[in-house]
Amino acid sequence: MKDNWEEAKLIELVIGKGEYGLNAAACEYNPNLNTYLRITDISIDGRFIEEGKKSVNHPDANNYFLESGDIVFARTGASTGKTYLFNSTSRKLVFAGFLIRFKPNPNKLEPYFLKFVTQSLFYKNWVSIYSARTGQPGLNGNEFGDFNFKVPPLPQQQKIAQILSTCDMVLEKTESAIAKYQALKQGLLHDLFTRGIDTKTGQLRPAYSEAPELYKETELGFVPKEWEVEELGDFLFLKSGEGITSEDIFTFERFPVYGGNGLRGYTNSFTHDGEYVLIGRQGALCGNITLAKGKFYASEHAVIVTIINDCNAKWVEYKLRSMNLNQYSEASAQPGLSVGKINKLLIKVPMGEEQNMIAERFYSLENKIHTEQQTLAKYGTLKAGLMQDLLSGKVGVEGLLEKEV
């Protein structure tokens, strides 16, 4: 710890003491009523969860508005210690009774610095130890006020908060990008498997309602005229995997063993070599889809789909995922699929280059999602390391703001 850092209790750094929230029931969200902040409205990383938000209709609600810079602590249950920093001047939030509010003294404590302290492993360990003393997790206002932590001078608190907030902004931006791409992917699943791509323009076909002359009527409804409706077994070859005993499975050899629940281990022998789509046959992951490449062994819990008739393996994978095969389970005790049942399923099949273009569109989008997920993991690790170094005082903040985070 730096020489100019001190240890202090939270109660010594705030104005007044911890205040308990409004003890009132929530009601359905109404923009004409006050928005209610409950424990369940706070995410693990301290954000307000907009989805499923509630309102509160109580005559005393106006006495429990949060002000910018206030931080609330969850005081009971499995979420004890979870915090939320209110930093808005444009919206109003009423905090509920299972939350305790503290007001950081602006001359002693930077609210964002306190926010990041409450995300640290040191704080979480403290909550775990002190909240479990009575058997039921929970901490009161006095106990939170006794939380003792290391505090640098205010200018350093502000620099630390700025550095970590920069990480948070990147994380939030990346999460938003992932959510956008995921939503786009779901939209594509519908459009590409119903409208397809015009191979001449590279664009989605107009919908049937816009250009009915481009479609024909089939057992599965209207499909593009260039497509066929076939039984799955007519253009793909399916068979069950082979039995394998526990003695055949190794943890140190070359070839993966796939079963209905994905990768099960490794073996020193293989039965397949190439590119195949595997379908889980039984249990909780019945209908699970895996794309296997290279040499592998498939157990009896998997259905092996051999790619024939110039089908695109990625298109087959995406199409089977979109079909929710688990709904066709024939077993009663636990989900189960038979090869015969899957073979008979009707499926809409685009031909030739269009199938490749559809697969490429999905593949490109998945690569974008994967890249953003890697960025998210990278900055999550970076933030964790910075929090450990900066909040402990092991690393000074001098000059860090001039460096690229």
C-alpha cells in the first residue's frame, strides 16, 4: 500500500449513516409512476436491469428518491453486498426496503472509486465472511458502515475511477455489439430459411407478401420457386454412432469422442474422418447439434449426419439448429430421438450456390460475434488485473491516464 493511502471505515467517508429504503410492494411498470429499484433490478456487475422493471405507487415514495452519487447495498439473501451506483440527473429511482443507501462525502470519497471497491475480491470476501455469521446471509447498515478498506487521496481515487470506468465503457460497448449481432442472427435465421438469397443480387428475396410470384406452395407453405421440400433422409445420410465402453475412453490420446452431450473424452481409435454434423439422441441435450471435423469417434448417443449431394456442412448445421429437433422426441422417461424419425422430417432445401451463400452469411456473422466475445474476455481480464493492482495500492496511477488502456 502506498504511503499516502489510509485505511478507513465506510461510515467515516460518507454523509450521515446508512438509510433503509421504502417498504412497499412493487406494481406493474407505469411511466406515470415512480420507477422502483429492488435487489432483483441490479445486475451482478452493478447495473440497473431495464427488462422487467417495476413501478411503485406509495404516498411516501418521494422521500426515497436516489440522488446522483448515492450508492445502495443489498442487505439480505444470496445477493447480500451487491451494489448499485446511481449517477443520473435525468431519471428518478425509488429504492426499496432491502437496500441501504450511503451518500459518499464528496470531500473524502469518489463514488465511482467506492463502486469499484465493492466489485473487488477483497470486498466480496468480506461480505461472505460477515454476512454468514448468523446462518442467513444478511448485513445491516451499521455492519456495512464498519467495512474497512484502503483509501488513497481524493485525486488518486478519481484517477483510478476514470481508468476503471474506461474499461467498463469498452465492456458495455462490446456487450451491446454482441447483443446486436445475436439479435441480427435470430432475424437472419427466420429470413434466410424462409426467403433465402437471390444469387444474382446477393440480397434477401422479397417476402412472399411483396412478391408472391417468386414463391410456390408446398407442404410446408410457400417457399422460393428454386427450393425443394424433401425428407431429411433424401439428401443426407444419417446413422447412429457406435457403442463405446468406459475402458475405451482415454484422457490423453489423440481423437475426441462425441456423444449426445458433446465431447465426452478422447480415444486412441476413430471411426470417422472428415466433416460431419452430429445430433444428440438422448437426455437433456437431446437434439443438440455439433459440427465435428477431422478424426473422431461417435458414441451410440449421437446421430451421425453424413454430408452428401454437395450440401454445405455449415448450412446443414445451422438448419438443424433452427429446427429444434428435441420437439420430435419419441421417448417418455427422458427425451430421445430415433434415426427413422429424423429421416422423415420435411425440410426446405435451397440449391447449389444459394445454400453456400446462406451458410457464408451466417458464418460471417458468427465470426463477428466470436471476435466481440474475445474482446469482452480480454477487457474483463484487463479490468480484473487493474482492479487488483490499483485498488490495493500496489501500482500507482501516475502516468496511466496517458497510456492506452
